[in-house]
Amino acid sequence: MGVDNFKEIAKLAKQSSKKLATLANDIKNKALLNIAEELENNKQAIFEANKKDLGSAQSLLESGEISKSVYNRLKLDENKMRDMIQGIIDIYELENPIGKILMQRSLDTGLILTKISCPIGVLGIIFEARPDVITQISALAIKSSNAVILKGGKESAQTNKTIMDVIQKALDKTEGFPKNAITQVFTREDVSQMLEQDKFIDLIIPRGGNNLVKFVKENTKIPVLGHADGICHIFVDEFADYEKAKRIVVDAKTQYPSACNSVETLLVHRKFSYKDELYKSLEESGIELIFSPESWHIEYSDTKLAVKEVESVEDAIEHINEFSSGHTESIITEDRENAQKFMAAVDSAGVYHNVSTRFADGFRYGFGAEVGISTNKTHARGPVGLDGLTIYKYTLQGNGDIVKDYAEGNKQFKHKDLV
Amino acid sequence: MGVDNFKEIAKLAKQSSKKLATLANDIKNKALLNIAEELENNKQAIFEANKKDLGSAQSLLESGEISKSVYNRLKLDENKMRDMIQGIIDIYELENPIGKILMQRSLDTGLILTKISCPIGVLGIIFEARPDVITQISALAIKSSNAVILKGGKESAQTNKTIMDVIQKALDKTEGFPKNAITQVFTREDVSQMLEQDKFIDLIIPRGGNNLVKFVKENTKIPVLGHADGICHIFVDEFADYEKAKRIVVDAKTQYPSACNSVETLLVHRKFSYKDELYKSLEESGIELIFSPESWHIEYSDTKLAVKEVESVEDAIEHINEFSSGHTESIITEDRENAQKFMAAVDSAGVYHNVSTRFADGFRYGFGAEVGISTNKTHARGPVGLDGLTIYKYTLQGNGDIVKDYAEGNKQFKHKDLV
């Protein structure tokens, strides 16, 4: 899909989004079931396409152009396919997020204001080598009545193309489902074009490394939802339980070191009696501890952990509010007051007490699925599920009501909440 | 306040915002009462400063550099001052928007997720010649625990400065209220600097003309809340009641023609029996009707009204979704089905039935006050009150919980909603 076409794609997506906005929930759900069914029916074709991508990736892996973890994320097998299909069924089972009455208020007799959830419009998704993102995002977009334009990584181009063909086939056979709701683009130029189409695209979600997210944020006027860094902190307070501290830090650092919700900096209260034992046991768990200020800025995505000793909970809060990327932080303490102070004052999407930072995830939060994790301070924060793909509008129902009557004092508002 | 200082101001505002985030509601309310009291005590000084601004504005008015309506908005009198003070009391009386539990869910036994409202951080407000904006925005910022940097129009510089001095005096005597929560800047260079400080400023709200809002949106990476155009539509359906149609269109066009929620384009169903009578009566009300396609793009802010005849409600919806700025649109009809179709399919912040578009306003909606009206598709839409100045964070309370237990199947999530 070349540059010339992108604007047309975006325009068609916008037109489609208007139809999606009023689409019956039954049709959306039928589309999801059809996609699940077609994926099951066509999984061999998808595996074959994936083998081609893996073949090309093999040489990139050998030459060091991609990492082993990128290679692994690219690979689709029966298990992943089952999860992909189950993920669509899970979204099918979620409540319709559109048309919910969020507030209803009588402004005066017979003048009823209603705040009602509606889709955002057109989403632009840029993701790297994880073909399972396509089905997940497509399903979330369908359920939330948004149109979506997807741009995947070139490493998974064959797989992505085949999956998208299957999705299109499923949508084509869903009666009443609008055309052009889900489109895929492939080139680098498409990304540049996507970032420019603020007339047609309402929200960009980059899913990938730090560099991708930063590039997107710096090159578009369209709102961007996501997170560049994941510099998460754990603060082991003076009043921490040693066993809990050890168990939580090991989990947060080693359970999946390259995840964005893994801990990167450990803050330890100088008066914590077991601090030396803690350091020792972390090292025994294979964690490399780094005691230098340069490390406070770094997302290692590895089994390395920056360590800093602090004087107080206030000191820890200040460090976090200065160095954190606003993702997720946890305090380990048996002191309820310190925990409350920490959770109130730390300005991050997730603030935890006696829990591993690794819980920051849409599935673990019970959202069914997530489009990503946001460190924004507006719209949506933390793991973003269906709710983050909606906005609202206000309807006002009257019977010839005019403002002049109120401006001139002939009538007075009698605001009364109904819902 | 020069360019060199701006970054420092923004940094101090950010520090202050961290203190505001945990400030007791009592202190915020005391600050609001103190501001109301000090405004009352110092109103003569404010009126005198305002006279100086009006003196300078007089010559700008005569030379045509500012309009009569700008001059009028600049003017403060006893009535406006009473409204300003009452506006602060109204915000004082509103519920604390911070610390609200928006959702609470047990992820597993003893593992409790809570979604809790919190402030956004630092707001940057750019406004034109309306000094009453300062007290309104300052009060909203205080109540919502946000720090704010205000940049007013140069026409009202003396008035703005005096009002801000009064506010600072009131805050200084409010025990426990943090320093640097509310700051004012004055120069054009301050605006450029403000738009660059994405590290310290979390949300920009431009309140003013189309050009200001467009300039801001095009020159910052910080999220912007507002609306550039206000091209609102009224659709008079085939099944409209003639008297209601006339009454509503006259109100929406003439009650305050320069307001952003005034109607700019009238769509009339070709089969509406009274269309000629309607046109005639609108002209008799002093409205100039313009029947040309060029007018569909124009926000007249005057008693001019673009008119287009359409074939159907679908045709009207299509026109609106193409030409509207997404602010507010109204259908006039006695046909419930057409009304519902219109309200579901029109993609604007406000979609009305048998009501004047002039109702699109935070006070009329019962929000107590508004920071502005947003045509964004993310974060906040329509009139934005205290809620639009908040975001949320997730707290997670556990007792040594780690993800490994769930990843390895030793434990299963039992998502159960508590609130």
C-alpha cells in the first residue's frame, strides 16, 4: 500500500467509523465470532505464512539485527493461536461499551441532558513483531465501534497479511458490518502518512520499543496513547517484612525482565535492618545490583537492577516523582501510614503496596484485554481496555426550549440528577 | 516575567502540583473562601486597574484594533465582580473531585485494585481579554488540586496583575496551601515557552479565538483541550413543528451571535411545508440568510446564517459529519425515529432534539463552572468542568503477592467487583 493511497484509506476508515458508531451490538458480536471461526479454519495458512517470516527472521537473528526475544514474539504456534482465538471470545463476552448512560440530569422540566458513551472514531495502531496484536486490537476496535488502521513490523509481514485476509473474509460474511473498518498498511511511508492525517485519525497507539513511541509522540498532532519508558520502582521501607521484600523484588525483576512493568530501580530505606541480606539474596537470584546514579535513568529490560538507599518515605517519593516514567511503583512495608503516604503522593499510573509491579496489566486487572499501557496524564492511564477506546457525547432532549428564557430570568434551571 | 524564567516557573509549578495532589479538601476550600473575601476587600483596586486597561483599550477600539465585543468583555463592574465572587463560592460548594473511588475490584483474595481520581498536574491556560477567567480557572484548579500557569491578553494586563496579586495574598494567608500553585505570565515569549515545557506542563487550555487555538494546537506536544471553530448546525426536519423551529433558530442565532454555540448553518428538509415562512420570519428577526456552499465552512459569529436544503435526515447527518466542527447540533422534529437517528449518528460533543444549541455550556449543564468547551475526541468532550481536570490512578493493595504464582498456575485470578 503506497503513500498515495494512505489518505484515501484514512478517509474510508473515517466514513466507516460513522457507520460503526451506530452498529448494533449483535452485528459486532457476530463479526467477532466469525473472526474466531475463520482463524480456526485457516490456521494452517497462517502457520505457513509465519514459517516464511521465521525463515527470513532466522538470518536477521544470526546477523544480530533482531534479538532472540523479538524472534520468539514473532513465532506463532498452536498454543498462541488458541490464545488468540480465546482472546477474541473473551472480548465477545464483554459488555458493549457503547451507548452506556454515564450521567442523566434534568436541567429543567422536560429538558433532559444525557451523557452517553460513544466510540472515538479512527484508531491508528503501530506495532512491532507480534502478529497476535492484530487479532487483539481488531477485536477491541470492533467491540468499541472504532475503525482501525494497523501497521505491523516488517518481520511479521507475511503472517500479518494472512491474518488480515482471514479477518476481512470473516467481516465480509458478517451481514451489515461496514466495509473499510479494519485496514492494514505496510510501509514506513505509511507511518509518516498516518501521523499526518489528523483530520481522519483520532488516536494513535504505538505498541513497541521506546524509540518507536518517542518517534510517534514527536511527529504527530494526533493524541498518542502509550508509554515510552517503563522505569518502575520498588521502595523497601524501614518497616518492610524481609521475606515479602525479597519475594516481590525477585518476581518484579526476574519473572519477565524485558516487560515494561518489571522493576528497574530498588529504593531501600537506610534503616531497613535486613538490607544486606536482601542485596545478597537478590544477587543469589541472579540479579546484578548497580549502585550508581547513572543507573536511575535506565530501563535495563534485563536482570540488572539499580539500587539507591534513601532516608525516608518522603525521600523515596521524591526520587520516584523525579525519575519514574509514571508507569508503576510499589512500596514494601508493614506500616500502614507510610503505605498510604506513598500511594497518595506518588504520581504514577499504578501505585502498589506489598505487591509485585508485574501486576500492571489489563488481563490481570480483569479488563479482558488491553490496547496497551498508558503513562499519559489525560484520557486514559495505566492498562487500557475497552473503556479507553470510548469517549462520550451529550444529548439534550427538549420541547422548543431556548436560552433566552433563562438569560432573561423567565425560567430557572432546576438541575436534578436522574442517573 | 521573561523567557529565562519560564522554565523555572514551570518547574516550581510541577513541584507545587505534587503537594496539591495530597492537599486536604478543607485547605482547598479555605483557600477559595479567602480568595472570595480578598476580592471583595480589594475590588476598588481591581476596578482602578481595570480603568487603566479600559483607557488603553479605548484608543485600540477607536483605531479598530479591537472590536466592541472585546472591549465589553474587558470591562469589570460591580455586577461582574459579584458574579466572579459568586462563581468562586459555587466552586467551593462543589464536591471534592479528587480521591473518588471510581472502581474497586478484588483480583484475588486480599489483592484489591482501586481506581481513584487524582489531579492531572500542571495546567497551562492561555486566554484573551476576559479578566474574570483568572478567578474562575484559579478556583477550578484549586478545587481539582492542579497547579496552573495563566497567560492573559495584553489588553487586560493591569487588571489581570491586580487580580492575581489579590489571589496570591489570599493563598499566602491560607495555612498549608503550597507556594507556586498559581502563577501568571505576561509575554508572547512566555506562550512559546509554555508550549515547549512538556516535561512540566500536562495540559494546555487555550480560551480564545480560532487563531489562538489553532496556533496552540499546531505548536505543542502537550495535550490541548479546547475548540478552534464552533460551526453548529440546526436541522429542521420534514416533521418539524414550525413554531418551535422558528423560536429555536432565532434563539440559537440572535441570543448571543458571537458565542461558539450559536448556530452557523441551518439545514432544512426540502419537504418541510413551512420553509418559506421560516426563511421569512428569520429575516424579519434580523437574520441574514446566505444560500451558498462557501458559507458552510464559515463561523460568522454574527447574525448571518448559512442555509442549505437537504433531502433527508441521512443527508443532514452526512452534511454535519462533513462540515461540523464537532461542537453542538440540533434536530427540530416531531418524529421520534428521525430524532433518534440524528442523535445516534451525528458525531459531535452535543446532539440535541428540539432545543437551542445555545444550551451547550457548563453552567447550563449544571457543572458549576467550566474551563472551556472541548471538541476533542479524547479525554473530555463538550463543556468541561472539574471532572475534565482529573485523571485517575490504580492502587493495588496486597500482602506479598507475586505474578509468578499466577503465571505458573499455582493461583488463579478471581476478579470480583467491589465498587
